[in-house]
Amino acid sequence: MKKCGVMSAILLAAILLAGCWDQRELGEITVVTGMAVDKGENDKYILTVEGINATELNNRTASGFAPSIVYSAEGNSLAELTYRVNEGMSRHLIYSHMRTLIIGEELAKEGIIDFIDFLERNREIRDDFNILIAREAKGSDVLKVTYQFQKSTSLKLHTQLDTMMKDWGGDPGVRMNDVITAWTAPGRQPVMAAVRIKGDPEAGASSENMMKVTPDALVVLDSLAIFKGDKLEGFLTLEDSRNYLWIQNKIVKTSITAECSENKYMGLRVYDTRTKIKGKLENGKARIKIMIRAEAYIDGTHCNDQFDKAKTYEENGEIAQKQINDMVTKTIEKVQKEYGTDIFGFGEVVLRQDYQNFKKVRNNWDEKFADADIQVDTTLIIRRTGIRTKSFLKEVK
Amino acid sequence: MLKENISLSQLLTLLINFLLGSAIVVGVGGDAKKDAWIAIAASIMFGFGIMLFYYFLISRVPGKNLYELMEIGFKRPLAIIFSNIYSVYFLYLASRVVRDFGELIASAILPSTPIEIISLTICLLMAYILYLGLEVLGRTSEIFTPYLFGFLFLLTILLFASGNANLHEIKPVLGDGLKPVLNALFPTLIVFPFGELIAFTLILPVVTNFKYCLRVSLLGVAIAGALLLFAMFLMIVTLGADALLRSNFPMLSSAREVSIGNFIERIDALVVFIMMLGILVKGSVFMFAGLKGLEYTFRLPYRYFSLPVAMIVSAYSVLISVNFGDHWQEGLEMVPYFLHLPMQFGLPSLLLIAVLWKKRKKKAKPGTKGMKF
């Protein structure tokens, strides 16, 4: 009896402790860091995945081979294609560390909404990767371009966008879940960052590209792609992209240039800024008030200003204030007039602050946005001027 | 039959884990969208009422559990029938709870592992705990509950620190009026999870310090309700109402959002721990309640039945529905109306009336014999 018990305990332990069906050894997997989706030639999509070669990413073990492998497969559903790409790749692909999703412009123009469902539903894929549009290029070409530091484009873009957003604000900071929320929630349309290949895509796809001081091909952050529903509507400039961030209260730090006197400029580093938006509907017309509060320091000036007087600070602050007002208003007006799609989420603001009225215009909010009355009000305080007071420019003989 | 006792603190932790149990896995009150937390806040009030009702029922005859009360109320033959119905009800609920857990693991954590194995392993554990008795269950939940609070606290800190929680997501509060809140409240939120406290009519009589039992039970309901409310609030502010409604396991989805410096990521394990503890306690309490019914019918210690019954639960947890949609629909459309309402409120009310009537009759004729309990 006792023997029986011991035996069954061992048996049970062997079954229960042996692990599960889902184990994967590190040597059997390839980590996918980037994915690109393009319009297919025969089928609906072409999926391109970039699997990294971990030994090449480490400087000690790198031996000059290509840092990653990029492979494409064509089919009608992404769910199947993510496994089909093994027709060209040897190991299990792990999608949980995916950093970047690039969508070809052509596909985005036709409406891309349906394959995103797979990305949201799949348990392995996180929903906070960067989502980008490849402007005037194929997503697969963007993935192929190599780069000196992060070596693979998807990792480079991830770092680059992050840096850009923290230092200047050209990346809208949009993750997949933001895009989905913008699609589903009333009163907002999605935006995405757009990238472009500068140079020759063919030449970019080799490790020699990494060895040049000026690479043959470089993926650059180009603009802000804006959507109406699920269709790509157009592109705004990088400047607009920063202003967009400003309205979203997502600016960490940024720099602006203001004209202090004729053809003379000053640069300001904005290091602390907050934006509040108030919105309501009055007699069927939307009134949006954007209040920006910013702190900055002078980071260079062409004018001979006396920065040892409080008054000079005020005067320059006012110039910068006006500059910010103009910039932000211009961006909003451009979107209102040319596209009429509420990428700023003003509808959301009105929804939160004036829900009863918003309910009535819920289904045609974009029209209300297009003729909304926008007022931008900036308060900018210049705190300090670097490590100099007066500029040497005055003393120049 | 061995006399078992659990302490008041064990009762408290059992109550908390029981109420959190599957409610935190699947998320409750979703019908009210942004105002789900208001619905939960309101349901806590009903939770107090329900707890008071069961306590009142049980305290009519001290030391007797639901099945023994039935004997007083309806005589033994009828009581056996009712107790068997209740056993089946409780074991069915135990299977549902195990299935919830199985679905969670199979769809989010270990997709290639068969759900049978998952439900078998957790049922083996439950069988072992219940074989050792209610006291062991009480101690298990007592030991692990601090971790639950710790992990929930950690999750909150991480969600706010990573900037995923946007407090403005809850606005507008009550934008569409009270109607969606009421829809979520009746009957779903009342019968699940608070109505399921009926299983505690088998546990309350064995608490050592029965004097403070009511106070502790109400405290348990309050704490569990507050945690549910807080968890729902957290889910709304991280996911937003739309994504919340689309998630099968919203708590898990919100934990997946956490990403601090590309370093602290994928903290799903914390949430899975909270859920696993809740499921383990809830499943065991239901199974215990079912086993007590068998004990009453067959006059044998319930622990003899624990392994076979756990295996039945394990098998049925897989068999009760063909797919997740089936399981979901059954739980939302059938169970509340056809099972929960009669079993949680119908029969107990009947029983309460019968017991009160019998007691009055007994009081009226103090000299008569024949009322043997």
C-alpha cells in the first residue's frame, strides 16, 4: 500500500512538474522586432517580418553578417501569414517583442482597419508598439534598411521616435491601442507618424550601408499621417506634428524659433508645458478654447536684447507667446479646412464637458469640427537665459 | 464526524477571495460602460442586504447549516431532495469557476496546453485542500491574502507610474443617466458575485466566535466590494470603456499595458496570481458547499467525497460548454435567471418562512415533544 502511494506520488509529480506544452528553448526562436504590411499583388496583404540575429546586435560577438533577416509572404489573413513566413525562416518566430509596425501608404489609403484586429486579439503581441506609415515607399523596403547603431530599422525607429518625442516632439507618440481607441471612440480620428526612405532602398538593404558615414539609405521621420475613419487622408508636416502634440498635452520638451526683430530670430527651449482644453457646443457651434502654459529659457538670440532687465524677458515672452498661438492655430485651421477630420480629439473634450449637447451631434462631429470656433491662448514665461545675460553681438566691431 | 472550526480572520479572507474570485477575472458590470464602477458601488449596498439575509436565516437555529435548517423546515426526505439540488447547483458553479480559470489560462497564458490538464491540476489541488478540510482552506486563503493586496497595490502603482491610467476616461459620469447602471445592477451584479454568498450559509455555522460573525461578514463584503470597485475603476481608466467591453479578461489586458522604461513589462503574472487565488478559494468554497450536501444526504464525512467530486467538477468544467461564447452566453443569459434567482433568493426565502413558522409553533406549545433537531 505504501509502495503504491510512493509510486503514484512520483508518477503524479512527473506529470505535473514536467512543464507545459508551451515551452520554447531560446535556441529555437527568432525574435521578431518589426513587421510591415503592404498591399498584396494577388492576395490582400503582403506581410514582411524582420527577425533579428542576436549575435550580430552584440558588439562583442558581431562578425559582420547582416543583423537581421527580412522575409515577406503574401496572403489574405495576417493570422495565417505570421506562421507562413516560416517557409523562408528556420526558427519559431516570437512576436512578443515587436517594436514597430509599418504600413505601406498604398494599403493605408484603401483602409487598413481589418488586419489590426489580429494584432489586438493575439495574446502574444503587445498593443503598445509604434505604428507607422511608409510614405511613398513600401513597408517592406523600410524594414530592410540597415543602420549603424541599432542595426535593424525597427529597433532604430523605436529608439528614434522615442528620442524625437522627448527632445522635440515630431513623433505623435501613437501606439496601436491609441489608434484603436481613436477609431472606436466618438470625437477623435487617428494619426500616425510617417517615415520615408532617404536614398536608395536597394543599397540600404545590405550591411555595407552601416559602414558608411553617410549611408546610402536612411529611414527618416517625415510627417504626420492623418486619417478619416480607416482611410489615410493626407500628411501634415513635422512641424504640425509637434503642434499636434502640444494640443494633446504630450510635449515633454521642445524648441521654438521666434522672430525677435526683422529677419532676426531667437531660439527658445520649452522645458515645461501643459495644455488644457475647454470645449462646449453653443447653438450648434463648437467652441474650443486651448490654454497652453509653458516655461522656457532663451537658447540663442540674434537680437541685441538686454537680458538683465525683467522687462526684456516679458517682451520676448510675448513674442514667443504670439508665435506659439500662430503656429498652433495655423495647424488646426489647416486640418479644419483641408481635411475636416478631428485628429485632435476636440470631440472627446466636448463629450466629457458637454455630454448632453454632444450626444446630438455625435454622428456628424467632424462637420462641427470643421467650422468650430478655435481659440488658442498661450502663457509663456521665460525663466532664464543660459549662462550669459547680454549678447556679445552688440560688442562686435 | 470531526467538528471543524475556522477563525474570524479566516472567514474574512475567505469572503474577500470568494467575492473577488471569478468576478475580477471576467469583469462585472460591463453593461454600464463608463459607469460600471457606480453600478458596483451600488451593488455593495445590495451585498450587505444579501449577507444580512443569509445571516438572519442561519442564526435562527445556532450551529445548523443550510441543509440542517431544511430538515427543520421541511423534514428530512424533502430536505434531502433540496440538498441534492443545492449540491448540484454548487458543483455546477464550481465547474463554471474552474472553466473561467481554464479559459483564462488557455487563451492568454498557455495556448497549446490542453484545458483539460489545467482544470485537472487545479481540481486536484482543490480536492487535496478539501480532503484536509475547511480549516486548511481557511488557512490557505489567510496566508495568501496579503499577497493579493500587495500585488493589487503594486499593479496600481505601476499603472499610474507608466502613465497608462488616464483619470479623464471616466468622464462623463452618468452621461446616459441611471438606466445603464440599473441594467447592469439587475440582476447580473446582484446575483454575481454577491448572491453567490449563499455558499457561506455552510461556512458561517462553523465559525468559532459566532457572536462577531455578522460584523466580520459585513466587513468582508465591504472590503471585497471596495476592491472590486477599485479594480473596475483601474480597468476603466487604463483601457477605456470601449476596450474594456471588448476584453475577455479586462484585468489581464490592463496589466499588459504596463511598460516602464522598456524594462518592467509583462507583469501579467501578478494579475494571474490574484485571479488564481480567487478562483482557488471560490472553487473550493463551492465544492465544499456541494460536499456538505452529500455529507448531509449520506451521513458520511464530506472529505471522503472530495477527490471523486473534484474529478467530476474537473470533467464538467470542460464539458459544460463547447466554446468560450457558449460559456459566456450561458453565464450571462441563463444562469442568473434560471439558477441564481431561485436558488439564492427563492428557496432560501421559502426556507426562512418555514423555519420561522416552525419556531413560532414550537414557542406556542412549549410542553410538546417531537421537535427534535
